[in-house]
Amino acid sequence: MLMKESKTGYEIKKLLEDVFSNFYSSSYGTIYPTLARMEKEGLITKENVQQEGKPNKNLLNITDKGRDSFNAYLLAPLEADSIKKSDFMMRLYFGEFVGYDKVILWLKQVQEESQHKLDQLLEQYSLYKDEMHPAQIICIQIGIEEYKAKLKIIAEGLSNMEQLVLTK
């Protein structure tokens, strides 16, 4: 994220929560320790910027060593994707032990959350598509299609489960 311009830790955190959230999982507790480690390793530097009327901010810059490390990563062979840990999927798999009503509740909750995430991606896509590199557009489009597929399967599953409840 620092390859094009300097950013604050907060700006990086927001990008990870927004743009990257559909394909990269991170948390507040890992972002800042990772940035501190990168600074210690000489991959980035931190510049304290004075601001009038508000707290100072730390602007992060990538170093030549950081650029080299990032380029080496990009040129290395692709690693296999790993499936994110999903509490929902684990519970859903064992849903037979809690009954239809609870499973339906979970499905509706994840349906709502997934629709919200899809809406966010669609908004980001419409706002930034003209500025994005074609590879970035592909990333967002994959995320959009994954959420659409998930929502379709959840809607079908909800319909089936609600029918089962009605017939019991």
C-alpha cells in the first residue's frame, strides 16, 4: 500500500478493512505490530507530522529495502489460497444439533452481513473503478461474484429450511 504513496497506520487499517477485506483477513491487533516489525526490519520508516489543531500523525514510507522485499514477494511463485477460518461454516456444518430455528437465525444473520459487504464492494467499485489498475478491478469483481454466489446459496438454503419447519 505504500508503493504509490505514504500512508498513516490508520489509512492502512481502513484499506485492509474495506478494499482488502474480501480476500485478506487482518485485525487491529495484527496491523500495528506488523508495521512496528517492518519498521524495525528497515522495510518502512515513520515520519512524525505536526498538525495544527489535531494530534500529530505518523506517516509511513517504504524504504528501498522494503520495495525490494515487496518486489521479491510479487515475483515469487504463487502460494495456495487458504480458506479463512469461519465460525459460521463450522456451526452450520453441525447445525443438526441445534435445530432448524437456530440455523435459520444464523443464515439470516450471515445473509444480512454478506449483503452489507457486497453493497460496500459495489460502492467501492463504482467510486474507484476509473482509477484502478485492471488487476485491482479483477480482485473486486471476484469478491463481488463470491458474495453474490454466497447470497444465492443462503437464500435457497433458507427457503428449503423454512419449508421444512412449516411441514413439521
